[in-house]
Amino acid sequence: MRHGPCSSSSFPNAWLLEDHRACWMGWEQRPALSSPHKFQISSPSLSPPFMFPVLTVQPQSKQADGSLSGSCCKAPGVSSAFVAAVTNLKTVLILLVLALATIFALVCVLLTRGVKPASCEPQSLSSQEGKHSDQSLVFADLTPEEMVQVVRYLQRSLGVPLVDAYNANPSDNCIYYVDVQLPTKAKVLGFLDRGGRRPPRQALAVVYFGNQPDPNVTEYVVGPLPKPTTHRDVTMRKYGGKLPYHRRPVTEKEYKDIDRFVYQEFSKAPGLLRECCDYDETNFATLTSVPRGFQSGDRATWFVLFQNVNGSGYYLHPVGLEVLVNHSSLDASQWRISKVFYNGQYYEDMEQLETEFIQGHVKEVKVKKVQPDEEFGSMRPRAAPMAPGPLQYEPRGPRYSIQNNHVIFQSWSFAFGMDVNTGPRLFDIKFNGERIVYELSLQEALAVYGSNCPGGMVTRYMDASFGIGKSAFELVRGVDCPYTATYVDRHYLVESETPKLNKNSMCIFEQDTSVPLRRHYSNLQSLYYGGLTKYALVLRAISTLINYDYVWDFIFYQNGAIEVKIHATGYISSSFFYGTGTEHGSQVGEHTLGTIHNHFINYKVDLDVGGTKNSLVAHDMTFDTVQAPWSPEHQIQRPRLTKKVLDTEDKAVFPLHSKIPRYVHFTTNRENKWGHQRGYRIQIVSFAGDHLPEASSMERSISWGRYKLAVTKRKEEEPTSTSIYNQNDPWTPTVAFADFIDNETIVNEDLVAWISVGFLHVPHTEDVPNTVTVGNAVGFFLRPYNYFDEDPSVHSPDSIYFRSDQDPSMCEVNPVACLSKTASCSPALPAFTYNGFRNQTGP
């Protein structure tokens, strides 16, 4: 590297201008290797490689000798040969030049001392903000004030005493949760598209009636908000009958009471627990399994015991003990332990286990007590911090706009929300003002486990019953989402009379995916380059459901495509390792079996392509053997496009591992410029394992998992593919998706696609401490298929094009060439805050 007049190892903040390189206040600009007109910016003070409009900066790092790596300001060394050369006149002249350079460098430093890069100033988005409308509030989640008003109304209107669910016993009446009750689609579209009256705002309240002769769960629609005056029981209309009380989700209070009961039972086996586990009445933790029995009406749960590890995942430290608790009675004093499992053997209760142990018939396994500095399973860093990694930011502020629950990004707009049970959901997704999707919502996340221990072998987690939405806790800035993302709070009311706040539980950001959306370099006929960076808008939430963390992404691209993606991370669930354990997973610790399991995730996609009247069409290919027209004695295997309208529901369901046409798309009768039916294609990316056999007595409760794709006629009475009540009574499911498919005609109808994705997970040693997101992502795309006359991204302002007769270093030819001016600013980073543990104690 040659050194300019400002180069000096003593003055790292000096300027260096040479061959498009600049050293300025500790910043270095250097051309990228691929082109002299692209460059990175690095700074020891900002730590951000920046790309525009979403830029990334790579910080400098300090070397062992105290110097900064990557600095462009280094003085040449002085050797002993230099002294010998001073006798030469030529050398004297060189010394004079060096002296002048040194003086000039000092002047540069004095002139630039204290100068800092300008702060980035957000650009005005007034043009986008003008497109926002409060019409999106028809889909809005309840406000805390509305939740409180619903609770107060029910307390004075139901005519029975209501106990705060946080303190309620099974034999009490309580409000389980309150969420928004969305209007029918017909009413919403009448309001949005035809100038109709705004539908009245209503809430859905789920009430446990335990204190009455016929205990049950009842659902009420309460309204109008914000000051409700009426309520109506919708249970019969929705489910065709009363909801039996045993189907209710378990509350935190019930779990705490079970823990208290179990720990009391442990006093009946003091010898074994002391010998195997150094049990001191505080160092065990329980993990529930589900479902809770073998037939409707059962409420008997296997609880797996782990070491209660502070500051680390206890899920990796099983002690070999599991207990089956029958908690079906509404009177906790009637609860009992029905069976005990220890180290591969079953016992009637804790007393029998202790008796067998005293008689020497129990093969106990000494489990070492986990120490505070234990590394196995710990997420504590094992390396000292180094220089910060790349940080992305927007030099002129976000290019998207958010108002209430409404987002605008370039040609996209949509409303968003969070269902307390099923999680994130989007509505009224439009591109260039045309609705593409009416509803895009998560329905369920299922995990089916296998093990040679009882808790692991019976477990089928249906996470909606645990609250995917309420479990979307605060996101950590700079890790869960980009540091400069926009963070959104969510309120919910579950098992409490008071709303709770999950602060920063959703994030929205634009990202540079670091790959072109499209590009071409031409060196034939004419010389030119054209390209478009693949920028995308991301809406993200992350739900922590006991041990697993699911990253829910909804991604919007410039070409009119939508991607829905799920990453899985967090701790694996484990069983105690003994005997034939490796037939059901991998040993990942001394006593830890990582158990095999299947992840399945189901989505509802209500596509409205060119309106609500759509059909389902399948395009694929086949090979025809034909004679070559110019040489009949030769044959050609020629690909041909196949086309088929799937006109009934039975033809529009695709079993999980069956062959599916490569181009399945929703079409409208409207045509594009070239005479094609305008459409949107569904493209699925999934690595799911096998679905639970239909011979299983509980399979109907998760029958949506039979299909990778099922398209049905949309009905208001079929709003969801499952129910939170299916978890605790899967043998008589409250909602059975299989019943949705009854061979109705689906030509020119309002259609819904139900999409299932997933992956088989065989845990391995690299899943400790956590499963990583790399390779553990599945999802699907909604892609335009002859919907437009050409790729709509041609209208993106981020496009680049220049010819060989143009100077690509000129801003008016190539906007990327302007980055040194338009992006040479430092982001004003907000202070780091985190409140994610605030709601984890108390009501």
C-alpha cells in the first residue's frame, strides 16, 4: 500500500487520499476486490460492512502491539541502512521530502482534530405516511383499556363470582383469557372496499366455570367496545355443544399446585432421592408431558424430573424419575400419583419405590449435582469479547412506515397482530394497492416425541394451547433482530384480570440479503450491467414455548413475493438415558438422551388473487417422445407443460409425502396483458418427518398434519384448523380439520390454503447447549405467477444499470457511486434496554 501525505502511524485519525482510498478520523474506505467502484467503510468507534440503503460497517480491532488492524494510516519503518545512505545526496533529498510530509501530516491532524462523522438524518416519509389509513384498525388487537372494560363488564354481568385466574383453583369460576373477536370477512370487505359501515368492535372472552354442578368452558362475544353492553354465548354455535371442563388448558396456578403436591409425595422416598440425586427439596424441576391420558375425560399427566439448574437449561439434566399425576378432580386434596418410573422400572407410587430401594431391588444411578460453574448446557460465553461484529443500519432512516397496526414498504402494505394462542397474523396484504392475501396466520406448532421413558414417549405438544402469542416475549436488540429495527409492544390478558405487556415482542426491519434479486452482466453484442439488490422487509416475532424457541418471519420482496419462514432453536427436550435409549435419539450427556421428535407447523393462507373468486390450477411437466421434424429417423424427448384445474376439495389435498405438482397456484378469471390467468403460486420448503399414523386414537385432533397442502372453500364456521381444547382431549377433538374436506366444488370460489411444514429432528451432540437455526428453517413462498405483465421490481428505485460508454463512478449514472456522500454518516444508536423478565413474577 502506498502512503499519501497524511500517512502516519502516530496519527491514526489523519487523512489519506489516494486511488479512491480515504483515511478519515479512524475510518477506512477501500475498494472492494471485485470492483474499484464499490467499497466498505470500517471504523474503530462505530463497529458497524455498510451497504446502502441498509449498510453494514466492520469495526477495526486492536492488535497485540496496540495498533489497529485495518488502519490505512501507517508510516514506513526506518532501517539501519537509512543511516548509511545519508551520505548520498539522493538520500538527503528523500529526507527533505519526508520532513515536508511529516509537517503536512501534523497540519492535517490539527485541522481535523475533533471532527466526527455527521449523524444520519432520517428522510421524510410523508408520501408513505399519507397512504396510511385507520381502516386497518378493523384488525387491531385489543388495547389494554378494552381488555379491562371487558373484564369489568363480565364481573358485573355474568351473575356468578369470578376469581382472578392467577389465584383460581379448578373448582372456581374465572376468566381464562380475553382477545379480539374479528368481524366476518363479508363485513370487513364491505367496510374496506365498498364504503360500508365500520363493523362494531368486539372481544372474545373464555370463561372457566368450575364452581357449578356442570363445570364447563364457555366462550362469549362481548361488545361493542370500548364500553361493552352485551354478551352472547357462542359456544354451541362454534362447537356444536358445551365444552367439557376436562378439555380446558392447564393454568399456571394448577401447575404450581401440582408441583406442590409432587414435592410432598417425594417425602415418601427420602432414602432413594438422597442417594441418587442429593435431593434437598429445592433442586428438582418438573416438565409436563401431553396429552394427559388415553381417553376423553382423562387428566393424568406424566411429569419428568430434572435438576433445577440456576441460570441454565434444566431440560438437559434429567434425574431418571418421572411421576404420573392424576389431577382430574377439582379438589386438589383428591389428587394422587398413579405410577412412578425410575431408571427403566415402574412402581405403583413413591412408597413402593422407597420400599424396593431399602430392600436393595432398585438400581439407583448417582446423578452428579450440577455445580454453578457447570459448562454442560450452559449458554454463558466461554470466550472473551472481541471487536463488535458487523452492524446494519439505514443511513437515511427506515424506508418503511408504521402507523398503529399498519405497515407500508415500497409497494407493500399490510395490517398485523398477535393472537394470544396462535401467534402472529397478518391481514389485508396488498401490493400496488391490490389485495393479494386477506389473512395469513399461524395456526399451530406441533412436536411429536419418542423415547423409552414414559414422559417422552407420550408427548405431543400442541403449542397453541400453551399460548404461542402470549409466549412471544421481548426481543433482544442486536441479537434477535437488527439493532436498529423498529420494535413493537403487545398486550395480552391471560389468567389474570390485569393486562400484561410483552414489550418489544415484535420487530420490523428492512434487510440487505447480500445477494442480487436479479442481475446480468453482458459481454456479448453489447456491454452493460444491470442489477437489483434483494432488499426485503421482515416482520418477526419469537415465541419461547417451554424449551423451544420459534422464530416466526414474514418477508416481503420487491418482486411481489412473500416468504414465510420458521427457524427453530432453544433447548432440546431430553429423557434419562438408559438401556435402549439410542433407538429413540442420541446420547448427548452422561445421563441425557436427546429424544427424536417431529416439528409440524400449520398456516392458514386466505389468498384473494384479483378478488375473492379463485380456482386452483396445477402446472407441471412431462416428457413426450417425438420424431425430429427435420430428421424423422431420430427421436427427441421433449418437455411439455401439463395443466389441470383441481375442481374439488378432494383433488386439492396433497398428503404429506405425496408428489405435488410443481406449480400449484390460485388463479382468477382476470387475465394479464398476455392472456394468462393472473395467479399466485404456493411453493413449499419442508423436511417433515412422518405424520402420526391415522390408526392413532388422537390423530384426528391433528389431522391437518396429514397434508402438506389442503385447499378448501372458505367458511366462517371453519376459521381455524385446530383448537386449544384439542390438547387435553385429542381423542374427541373440538376441531377436526379432516372434517373440512368434504369434496365441495372449489372453482371460482373464495378459497383457503392450509399449509403444513416441518422437519424431523434427531438430536445430536451439537444441539448442546442449543439447537442452532442453521439448517433448521422451513416455510413457504407465495410467488406471483403471471399475475403481473412483467416483474414489478423493474419499478424499484434501487435498480442499477450502466453501459460501457458510461462512467459508472458518476452519481447520475450509478447511485451506488454516491455512497461516499449519501451514506457517510454515523447511526444514532438507541441505548440498549431489556425488560423481558418483568412479567415473569406475580400476576
